Amino acid sequence: MFSHDETFKAAKLSAEARALERNYVIQPNDLIKVKVYTKNGEMIIDPEYELSKELNTNNRQNRPDPEYLVRLDGFAYLPMVGDVELAGLTLHEANAKLKTLYDKYFIDPFVITNYSNKRVTVLGAPGGKIIPLTNENITVAEVIAMAGGLEENGNASRIKLIRGNQTFLIDFSSIDTYYETNQIVQPGDILYIEPIKRLLRGNAVEISVFLSLLTTTTTLLVLLLR
């Protein structure tokens, strides 16, 4: 899987690019969650739980947590404010823009925006796994840890990071190569952890069939000679 010939050349990132942390920018087809609180988010803090006591707990737990699609034109349709262009904004910029819009309806609104459909696919030795990106600036090492780590049949020196039309080779076999190749993943990346080729394990079925035939043939020969 994901094999290549001798002419293959892996893409490389500069040291600055590997260490560069950046805020996620909302894109078309993103699913986002938007939560709006009044009085500058007083309900979120509530250190004495006084506000919580005034509300019906069951009603709060049953409150829906909808997701909103950012369309191909960059707009998302949100309650009360309608179509809002969000594509191209960081989450912080989206919060500030939505706060201004909801100012018309609420007293000192506090807005929290987040994405909900960003993920990385991990294939190879750990099996097929989808890892959701719940935080920004998650590294390859963190994704592998969330996928269950490098199992005994995973080749730490042969990890491929496929991003669009680029393929990066990740090598965690030593500290030096870890620092040189570990990087921050991006939504939609594919991580392929190459399995270690074990001749005996890979041909166990064929070997067992051969031994069975050999044993049967030997037994028949002994009986005929008798």
C-alpha cells in the first residue's frame, strides 16, 4: 500500500515550517458549532454555581448542540443573524464578527466558535483509524499516540504523511530524525505506518500447508514400505 519506485522523492519541510504553529482558518464544507452567551459569558464562569441553581438542569442537558455548514460560497446560515461569511477567518476572528452581529439581540454577547469535522486518517500497522482533530496544532507524534501508538509490527522509520499531492517521510527511529521530521498535521492528512515485513509471519499459512502435505506423504510412504 502506498508503494513507490526508485525515482520517488519525498517532500521536505524547512525547520521553521515544522515548528510553525498557526491558527486554523475556516474553510468551505466545514461544520462549525457556535455557542452564544449573554453578559460577557457570565454563565460560563459562575464560580458559586448560583446561576446553575436557577436553571432546570434537565432542560440544559437536553439543549441541542447543532452544527452549521460553511457553504462553498464561504457563508454559513446561523440562527437570528442569517447568512454570515466565515470562510477565511480564524476562530478568534469569527468570534469577534459574530459578537458584533449578536449585539443587536443580546446584552454583551460572548461567542465561542469551533469546528467539528476535522480529522486525520491513519492506515497501515495500527489498522484503519480516523482521528478527530479537536485541537489546533496537533503533531504527527500526537496523532500516532491517539491511534494506539507504534505497535510491534510498525516500522518507526517508514511513516508516510500524505498531504494532497505531496508525501513526507517521517522517521521516528531516533531522536535526531524525530526532531527533523515531526511536524504539525493538517485536516485531511493521511498517515501511513508501514508494517515491518516478517517472512515467517507472512507465510505462516503456506508453511503450515506444506508441512501438513509433507507429513501426510511421509506417513503414506512408511505404510507402503511396511
